[in-house]
Amino acid sequence: MNEPLLPPEAGLDLTRAILARTSGPACQRLHNLACAFVDGELDSAQGGLVRLHLASCPSCQSLVGALIETRNLLPALAQTNPGPWFTQRVMRATTRRPAPQNATDRRPLWWKLMHRPRIALEAAYLGAAAGLVGSYLPIPTPPVSLRVPAFVHPLGASAQRVKSQVVQAERRSTLALQQSLRPKAATSAEPRPTLWQRSSAWARARLRAFRSAPPPPAKGNEASPANP
């Protein structure tokens, strides 16, 4: 009885070596034929070689299994209706927009100022400055109110009206008495004459004096001096 020349393991290695020399590495060759094998486009000889390699290569088995699962899912995805707003949704999702502010950025300005590291030092400085300024300022005294509180008469508004009339009458009588006792103002002095008026008066006075003077004696009537 004839025995095989090579054990089964050696025959498998020999087959792989022959395929590597003739058609290239087996896994690389299967990667090129995997899609056609899944779609059933290979002939019987190439399909047999692919099945023979898959029986001994786990990595190629996982690749072919993933392709078969994808082939089963693609028809369902092809029937999906994107809807009339598909383009708008895609544009909205791919358009660049400013990043939304987080809760910390939306806080007001006073909140950010209160949580600064220097807020304690600034508050202490302001308190010391306020105390120093306040120590030099005089202490304000409340103004004394001179307002006399209103007197509430038990008789009501009529009594208040009579009282105001009496007060007004007293004021009028006091004012009349003061005016009667006040001395009358002296008549205003006559205005002083001007320089022209004084000159005219002096000239008239000299003219009257000249007219009233006696005429001088004649020369013929003068007495001759006595002979010695």
C-alpha cells in the first residue's frame, strides 16, 4: 500500500508556498477578491480557492463576515427617505457656529468681579480708605427745627378761621399805629444853583450897585487949594 510522500501539514504549507509564488500572498489576494466573492461574481475555481483560504485564516473570515453583514444592511438604508428638510439639516449641522457660552460665561459682571482673587484685598483697601476719610469729617448735627407745632383747636375749622381773622386785625392795627408815630420825612432841599446861575446873579448884583452909587463931582467945582 502506497503511503503519502508528505504529511498533511507539509502539504498545506506547500500549497501556500506555491500560491505565494504564483498569485502573491494569500491574504492580500483574498482582500482583492472579497467583495466579488460576497456578491457571487467569482467563478467556481476562484471561489474554491477563496473558500479553501477562509477555512484556515480567521482574519479573512472576519473580513468576509463584516462584508456580508454590510451587504444585508445596505438595502434597508437605500430605502430610507431623508425627508424634505434633509439638506437644511445637513447644512445646519456642518455650518460653523460660535460655541455656546457655558454657565460661567453667562454670569453677570458683578458676579465675576466678586469672585476675583484680589477681591478681599480690594475690599480691605476700600474699607480702610473710607474709615480714614470718615475720621477727618465733622460729625453732622441734626438741624434744630424752628417750626412751631400746629395748635389743634377743639372747635375745629371755624375757630381757626376766627383766630386767623383776629390775628390779621391785630397786625393791621399795629401797622397803622407804627405809621402814625413815624416822623414825616423832611422836605427835600432845593437844588444848588449852577455855575451859570451864580455868575448871572453876581453880575446883576454888581449892576444894581453901580446904578445906585452917586455920580462923581465935576472938575470945575473942585475947591482950589488955599494959598499959604
